[in-house]
Amino acid sequence: MERLRAADTLVLVHPVWNFGMPAILKGFFNRVLVPGVAFAMADGDRGRLTRVMKNIRKVAVVTT
């Protein structure tokens, strides 16, 4: 999480695995992009999400 907080660009390179993403990438999302790191849930705002990780300016995704 610290390395992601220090980055300004996120690049994901992965194969399409059975019409979806590989389990290791899903595990990454589940462990790293968690509430308080990537987003926050506002109380009393009907479940609205707000972005916390404002340092990421660019995202590139390459699938094979």
C-alpha cells in the first residue's frame, strides 16, 4: 500500500484468464484497494464513495 500511495501511475499487465482477470490480480485488488486506502464511504450519504487515493493520475491496462 505504501508503494501505491507513493506512485502517480498504475500500470496493470495481465492475461485474460477464463474471460476475466487472474486470481492473483483479484487478490491484489482485494488486499490493496481497500476502504481507507483507495476509497472512503461517507456516512449518511447513502453509500456514496469518495476517492482517497488522489495521487494516481494515470492508469494503463494491457491485457493479452
